[in-house]
Amino acid sequence: MKFINLLLSVVLAFSFVNSQGQNRIDDNISGKVDSVMSLMTLEEKIGQLNLITGEGEVTGPVTMDRNYVQQIKEGNVGSMLNVNGSEYTRRIQKIAVEQTRLGIPLIFGYDVIHGYKTIFPVPLGETATWDLGTIERSARIAAVEATAAGQHWTFAPMIDISRDARWGRIMEGAGEDPYLGSKVAQARVRGFQGRYFNEKHTMLACAKHYVAYGAARGGRDYNTVDMSIRRLKETFMPPFRAALDAEVATYMTSFNELNGVPVTGSKRFVKDIIKDQWNFNGFIVSDWGSIAEMIVHGIAKDEYEAGNLAMNAGVDMDMEGRIYIRELKNLLEEGKISEEQINDAVRRILRKKFELGLFEDPYKYCDEEREEKLLLAEPHRKHARNVASESMVLLKNENEVLPLSKNLSSVALIGPLVKADKEYIGTWSAHGEAKHVINSLEGFKNKLGENTDIVYSKGCDITGEKKDGFADALEKARNAEAIVAVVGESAMMSGEALSRMDIDIPGVQKELIMELAELDKPLVVVLMNGRPLTIPEVDEAVPAILEAWLPGTEGGNAIADVVFGDYNPSGKLPVSFPYAVGQIPVNYEHKNTGRPRQEDVRYTSKYIDGPNQPLYPFGYGLSYTTFSYSDIRLSQEKIDFDETLQVGVTVENTGDRAGEEVVQMYIRDMVGSVTRPVKELKGFRKIFLQPGEEKEVTFDISPDDLAFYTKDMQYEAEPGNFKVFIGTNSQDLKEKGFKLVK
Ligand code: NOJ
């Protein structure tokens, strides 16, 4: 007990200096941390590096019996994951504060990926909004709800670039592009972390999974990654660096090996880059058991060696592996690691506990009243509906089938996803519950008046071969004025450990769509899925296709908003939709090769059985209105290294509805000391235009925007000829040349 009092007096002695203001840059925290550390034994310090699971979602092997209460009392636990709710977190926090020698509070972490109770579209879908304000707001709301339920730390944002739609976790990220991925990463970090950690509703964010996890061989989760350092730095690192610029509090190392060394044990990639080059002062956590997994990878003989690798790599916290608890003392005694390394890790973690204000009030996030009031609050649901509508991408709309009229006499809602509430929220849906979901049938009922007869038929299951529901579905569809088929993947077909080798619409759903298409009626396919699907036949057969992703709690209302024209779709794909799985990886930012594809020329780079281009390219998405782009205007044709070029276009809404357009700007370096991609996204702007309205959109291009890793791996621009492209997607672009001169 006397130690707790001593600790409190130490903390209070420093507290007056920090009654307000930005905790993240409060220098007094170092003093407080040092004071606490001066009271700690080696065992207590090592305990701070141990993160163990509570009773929530378990996503890997649990390494010991789950009597975590005893472990907390013994001072062996610094943080916990999967302990949710004010009551549960308060109960556990009380043990740490009142029944350990020093009373150091725990950090509670959780996978708050796309909402806590109110669930937003899966992150890949949300990225399709290209609306950084909206994305930031979702993360903010997620933080407001999660902190009201006792959480201090989210294992998000997941910022792994991926160009492989087979990989189940592509759904958790921002897609294929490092520029867009970096902007989205920053928006999410800002949203979760808010302004100051000492406010009640901000939480630590965690940039994960560092690094190159999204490049798993064959798209199979946890698989090996082997890539050039240039590719790593140009494509996979930028979002992690961008997260640092947004002051992300923590990083998580990934499960994968990278060029022969699991990242969790790689000093070269973790400590040398994040801590030494980037001067990161937060802490780095392993993924679940990823320290121990180094034994299975075959790079460590036993737990002792695994702990040695991870600690020397700069991993500060061991997630559900208990390797640090078991081995750090031995490693220290045998001189494999130093006391300073342990101290540094502890210091980083305690610092965050101070920044969060946990020493002043360990229960500040455990507030039943706030929890009751804020979870699923009306403004949160409203945002969920808006962001879901904004995330939807209109892939096809022949003969303006969409939007459907609200005066239809009847509409047939067909498909296994129409009423499948739990699928709408996807995986990683935290405390989201199916019972709060508005499905498509409910959404349509909410939208349409009594004069429209809404008929429903499931038709078939999401997977499986059974077609005995076809007859009913076809009959109902035949008698309706318009058909809307809601089809795609279940929640459990994307996310962790949910890779697929065939990314077509599963089961017999495609056959059902083909039969519906034969009826020759207005037919809309609404796709729900967590990854790009290969749908060339559906694209061929069906006049209107709307990509709705896994749209979250308000999904059905949002689908109805778009289908009936209350929201004019503005989403753009953050990832290419392959034509066939054999094209993977297929992404807009590729090299030209020495023999770029030429139609009917044999010895050029192409497939003999299909196109090189994806079915729908990156940045693609239609609207119910149309936009025209003027030619590109340049402020000058040449710039030197001190100058900035302004490039501009005029965009006009040439249709008869108001709408939003994402204006995209790409560049190409025509000749470099190493070959450069045919296009790289360097800017985008989302604009709103009334019918007939025009807007001028300008972008600045500075030599920094033209920089890349040169032949000597220097990050700089090289003088020469460039092209700038501006347009509505990565393929449909105006272009103009300019020069960078020395
Ligand atoms: C393993 C996942 O890879 C990671 O993203 C997640 O944060 C942890 N499990 C904790 O659930």
C-alpha cells in the first residue's frame, strides 16, 4: 500500500504542470515516467511489456491458462486486449490499481477497425469515398464509442497496401495505392486520436501491420513476402511514414517474414527505421503471438532466441505471447540485451499511460453513463448511413436503369444478402450486432410508400449448390416492375485468415443473376463484398451494377438511398477489379515493359486469353450525372527545382442532377535512372457540382512530388520530361507534358 501512496504523490507532484494542453508534447511526462520507473523492480518493468487477452475475441493461440487476474496481481501484465465495456474494464483496472504493488493502470486495447457499436462500411469500402473528412469522422465516432466503453487503444488503422484481391485482409485497408493509402492512414489516425490524449474520447491509434503484410505470396494470409527494397520503400512503407507524420502513437509489427526475416525480429526494418531514422517516440507492439511464431518460421530455436530477436528488433510489447515475461530476465542476465533496452520499452509505454491521463484517473474511460448514451447514438447512425451511401461505387448503368423510380408499382428484392443482417457489418465489427442492422428489405420499406409492392425471395444461399429457391425468385422477379438482386460474399469471406483462391461471386448466385437477366426487366445487381470480385460475365449480362461493399449498420438504408436516387453515387474504386484472378497482381501503377501490349502483335506483353487491363480500373466509378473535363492548363511548361507548377482543369456537370466528382491527378516521369510507372496518383479533390455548374480544380506539383528512389537509392527528383494526367479515373484522363530543369 505504501508504494501506491508513494506513486500517487510522485504523479501528483508533476500533475499541476499539466492540467491542460497537448499531452503528446508535454516534456514533464519524461520526469513523471522516470519517477515511476525509479520505484519499479525489473520484474515489474517486464510486466509492463506484456499484453494479454481477456475474454473477448481470440484471434490466435492463447499462451497460458486464462487466469489473468492472478497475473495482473503479480504485476505481470501491463496492458490487455479484448476487455470491453465500462463495467468489465473498471473491474479489471481496479485489480491493477488496487492490488498490485505499484498500482500502475492498464491500457485496454481492442480491434476497433470500422466502428465500435455503430459499424461503418469496411475500410476498403469507406476508402471508396475518397473523402478524407468523412473517413476521419468515422474514426472519430468509433473512438467516441470505444472510449465510452473503456478502451484506450485501437489496433487500427490497418494501412497495408495490397494489390491482391485474394488476400482476405484487403478489406481492412485502403487498397492498392500508396498515395491514397497515406492520406487515408492519416485521416484515420487523426480521427482516432483526436487532439489531445488527455480528453475523454481520444484513443491511441496503431499503424499496422508493419510491414508488407499485404504482399503475402499467392494472397494467402500470413504467407512469405519477398520483395525489392525499392518496391518496399515506394509502395508499402509510405502509409507507415505518413502515419508518423500524423503522430500515430503506436505501431504493430506484422506476422510475415520479409526477405527471409520475420518483421517482428528484424532490427533492420523495425528499430533502425521506425525508431532510429524516423525518431518515433511511441511504442511498438508485436502482433498476436508473432514473437513466438519466429520459432515456427524457423529463425529462432526456442522462446529465448525469439525474445532475443524481438527485443533487439525494437519491439516494445509482446502481444499474447508471454515470451518477454518468460525470457527477458534470462536474456538480460546473459548479456544478450541491456537494461537500457528494457527501460526504453517501459518508458515508451508508461509515457502513453501518462498521456492518456490514466495515472490521474485510471477509470476515466469507464463511465457507464457515457457508454449508455453514446453507443449507437443517433448522429452516429446518421453518419453510418451517409458514409455507406458515399462509399458505394456505381460500376455500370446502361440505359440509366438507376436510379429506380420511387413510384414503381412493384420491386422484387432477390438474393441471399437481402436480409442477411450479420453479413452487412463484415468481420472486425467490434461490438457491432446484427440486430441493429438495417438490411436491404428494411431499407426499401423505409424508403418506399404503400403504393409500391416489395416482394422478396432469397433465391439461394451465399455458398453451396442448391438451386431450389430459383423458381420462387424467378417467379417473383417476373411479376415485378424492377428487380434488385443483392448478392456477394458473406462477412466471413474477407478479413483475417480468410483468403480465397477464386474471387468470383460464390455459390450459385451468379447463375441466379444470369437467369434474372434473361427476364429482360430493369435489373440492378447490388454487390456486397469485402474485396474486388471477378465479374466479367455479370458485367456483360446485367445493365446496372452497384458496389455496396459490406456497408455496416445502416447498409440497407444506404443502399435504398442510392438505388432510389436520394444519394447520387460518387464512390471511386480504391483498388482495381481484376477481369480474371490470373491477372493478379493487377494495378494501375505498373511499368511499361520493353514490349507494351499491342493488339494483334504477337510478341508483346499480354495474355492470349484475356485483357491486360482490369475489368474496372482504380479510381473508377460512375454517377447519375455526367462530368466533362477541359484540357489541362499549366502555369508554365518548365519548372526548376525551386519552383512549383500549377496544373488545372475545368470540370463541368453536364447532366441534370447535382453530383460529386473525384478529380484525380497522376504523373509520369518519362525517363529516369530507373524505370518509372506509367502513372502515379499525386493528388485528388472531391467536388460538388450543380447541373450545368463548372469548377476550376488546380493542383500544385513541386519537385518533391516528382521524387523517387533513384538508381543510387536517393529520394529525389531527376530533371527531364514528365506528363501530368487529370481525369475521372486512372484510365480516362487528359494529359499534358512539362519539364523539370536543373
Ligand atoms: C491479429 C491481427 O493480425 C491483428 O490485426 C489484431 O490487431 C490482433 N490479432 C489482435 O486482435
